[in-house]
Amino acid sequence: MKNTYFLTTAIDYSNAPPHLGHAYEKITADVIARHQRLRGKDVFFLMGLDEHGTKNEKAAKEKGVSPEVHCDEIAEKYIETWAKLNISYDSFIRTTEEKHKEAVKKIFIRLQEQGDIYKKSYQGLYCFGCEAFYLEKDLDEKGLCPDHKRAPELVSEENYFFKITKYKQKIKEHIINNPGFIQPESRKNEVLNLLEDFEDISVSRETVKWGIKVPGDDKQVIYVWLDALNNYITALGFESNDDSNFKKFWPARVQIVGKDILRFHAIIWPAILFALGIDLPECIYSHGFITIGGTKISKTIGNVIKPEDLINKYQTDGLRYFIIREMNYGNDGDFAAEFNEDKSFSKCEILENRVNADLANNLGNSLNRIVSSILAKNCEGIVPERFLEAEKDFPDFIEKTKDKVGESMDKFALQDSVISVWDLVNKLNKYIDSEAPWNLAKRAAEDSSVTPYFHGVLYTCLETLRIIAILASPYIPEITQKLWEQLGINESLQAQNWDNIKWGILKSGTETKKGDLIYPRIDSKLADKSKKRSS
Ligand code: MSP
């Protein structure tokens, strides 16, 4: 089996800056990418921006700038936000790049030459929000687009069409014969039902100006989805001078998309790949949506939360941890936020409770009590010797945790994986309470025969913290880095891999470093009270 791991996210429309929903998808993908790197995989993590089409054209017009200028401004914003969120992508594609545009044209010509793209007149109901035609039966009871709750417009054009119907049977068989192809499993039937009535789709637009021109027909631009979907292979150099990454990394192990765009990825995308004679990705994973207080994130409702608002208040890792810990990846999840009168973000109490309990208390305090307090006072900060009796069932529990985390991540059960890591954190916390090393220190001062056990307890705590740092690094890279520095281990945290999750690697004699709290408690209630007092 190949050791490469290519994963992608949807490329976001560059009509507006990123919101919490976009950040959700990128954080989850980043956790998977970091975890697979830890497992020793040669990871290629691709993200990017979908810069063509009506939405982007319209947004530029509203701003009074050219689409090029608009896209550049938005791209800067996205890249800045992803950096703040510590998203470790390997490549960031923009569909306005020459390399992409040239490759898409070549793909179009190839499909045309083999008869999979043909021209015909067409009239249909078009939703500009989805950039897709709808059949009447797929609209809601009021005749509106089910996603955008807007009436689609009747559009008639002479367009180029893509012969999806030719590949329908093959797609159906692929979905049925490869149970892991569409995940979560629960979305499979939805795709199979949609596939039943799927017709050839129009892959060019006369009404849209901002896009890749149809080769040999300047009046039309290539349909934004045919343009955008191909990013997954053009970014790897498909149909370019250098396709070495394509040869090395394709097919993707997982392509992560929101549930709203599953049909494009589970039907149109496989049809394109079949037509090009290319392998299909191993898995299309369709995640749920974040709602805010039960409602869809929307500018009109005024509940858009900028990732920066959350980072400023809770730090990057506070947000990352909460998202993975509280949301069930395949399902929708609510972000119960409170807003100020001017509609700016105020706070999210469930997030505060969660990060205070898990990051500040259970993880942060364990580290603080052991390294900055007991070890510094009693052992000059030096990691002491192991003592078998003090280790209880930790070595065994850690092996089991490692297996559970790996298995959950392989199933994209991100929430389960992080819960398993925190079972270990909580076990350590309880161990510290029950072994009470501060009492052992006193006893050891009076009776030296207690010393080996006391030291063994400290070693057990430190070795567990070392393993926690590695296991938790994909979720909370900044906090675990701080933890790692306090442990004083020479090799970097980034250099660690799955084999380092083994009991007994921490060397006695290592010099730990006292440090600040790795995640200070959030106390909005106190902040609220002091705000009231000062006003
Ligand atoms: N440009 C297309 C994707 C093309 S992929 C070849 C698009 N862009 S988008 O900006 O509308 O959405 C980008 C991703 O963000 C999608 O996977 C979408 O499902 C996801 N999300 C947008 N809002 C979301 C939430 N509120 N919650 C979770 N994910 C959401 O579609």
C-alpha cells in the first residue's frame, strides 16, 4: 500500500472572507493531516479558493473593483486566517492561476474530443446560489431552491453539455461496491437517489463573464463547477509540464466537503474522473454544518462569526479543541454563541466550560502541578528514575489509547479520537489526586525508602504528559508545543512519530523547564462583572 496520503478540502468561494463554517472544515482537515503525518504518512494537504463564477463577479461589482482585485484581497484574507488557525496545508490553489486554467482547458478539449462534451440548446431552472440547474421535483414545496430558499430563474442558453448519463451505471456500481467511498455511510442513499434522475449537465455559461473561456468559443465560459472540481488534480500538476505530484499522490485518500456539495463530489466529480480514465478518490467525506443558535450562518441574519473573534478570545487551540470535541463530524452541530447589541460576537459559554475543564484544568494543571511545582521543589526540575510499582496500568492504558485514537481517526471519527486522548488526560489527573505526590514528598523527606516510589510517581506523570503531547498535537499544536518545551526534551515535537508513543522513552536526568500556564482559564463571567462595575 502506498505511503502517501493526499487529502483535500472544498475550495471556498472568494465572494466573502471566511466565516466559522469555512474554518470548521479546514480545522477538521488539518487535524487529519497532522495525525497522518504523525503516523508516518507522506501527506499532501491541499486547500484553495474557487475564484470564478457569478458569485465572485457580483461581489467584485458590489465593491466597485475588478474581479482580479477582489479575488486578490479575499485570498490575502483567507491565507491570513488559515495561518492564524495553524492550518498546515502543503499547497493552496487559486482557480485564477494560469497553471490551473490551462489544465482545465486541456481537460475540456479532451472530453470534447472523445464525445463526452457536446453542444445543445437548453432551458432550465437555475439557482445562482448553487450555480446549478434544478429539476422541478428537486425544489421544495414552494418551488424554492432547498438550500438557498430562493426561486430559481428560468435560463435558456445554447450550452456545452457533459455526458454524465454515460457514467451513471459505473458510478452507481462504484458506490455500491466500495462501502468506504461515500462517508458517512448514512449519506450514501441520498446520493444513490439523486443519481437515479441525474441528467447530462451543462458545463458552460453564456451569461457569465468571469471564468475560463471555452476553448474555441469565446462567447462561453466553462461552468464554475467543472472548473473548480478539477483543482484537485490540476494542483498536483495534471495536464502540466510537471505531473510528478499527480503520479505520486493521486488518488486522494479523502476529499472533505460539506453536505451541501456532496452531490457535486459524489456524482459529477466521479463522472469527470471516469471520463478522463483516472482512479476515483478512496473516500469523499461529507461533514455536517455548524449552525449558530440553531440557525444557518448567514450575512442577512447577522450571525456570521469571524474566526478571528474566537481566536482573540479563546486562542487558536481553544477553538480547534472545542470544534473537534463538541461537534460530531458527520452531523450538524450548534455553536451556541451570544452576541452584543451591535451584533459583534460576545461569548460562547459551552466553549468556555469545555476549554476550562479540559485544557486549563485537566491538562494545564496536571503539567503545572508536576513540573513547575513538585518537580522543581523536590528534584531540581530533573526527571527522576522509573519505578515499576508506581506505573500501575499506565503502559497498557497508553497502548490501548494509541490503538483507539488510530482506529477512530481512520474512520474520521474525530470526536471519538479526541475523547480517547482526554480519557488519558483525565486518568493522569486522577492519578495525581490519588497518589498525592506532595504528601509522598513529605514522607520521602522523613523516610528515604519512600523516595523510589515518589520518584516513580513523578516519572509516570511526566512520561504520560510526554505521550499526551504527541497524541494531542494534531488537535492543539500550540498548547502541546508549550507543554513539550516545559518537559525539556531535546528532540522537537514535530520530529515525533507514532513509534514514539511507547512507554519508557523519556530519559531520567532530563532537565524540565518551569513555565507559564499552557492555557489560562477563560473567565467571561468575571470580565462581564468588571465591565458592569466600571460602567
Ligand atoms: N466553491 C464551492 C466548493 C467547490 S469545491 C471544488 C463552495 N464554496 S463555499 O465557500 O460555499 O463552501 C466551502 C465549504 O465550506 C463547503 O464544503 C461548505 O459545505 C463548507 N461550509 C460553508 N458553511 C458551512 C457551515 N456553516 N458549516 C460547515 N461547513 C460549511 O461550496
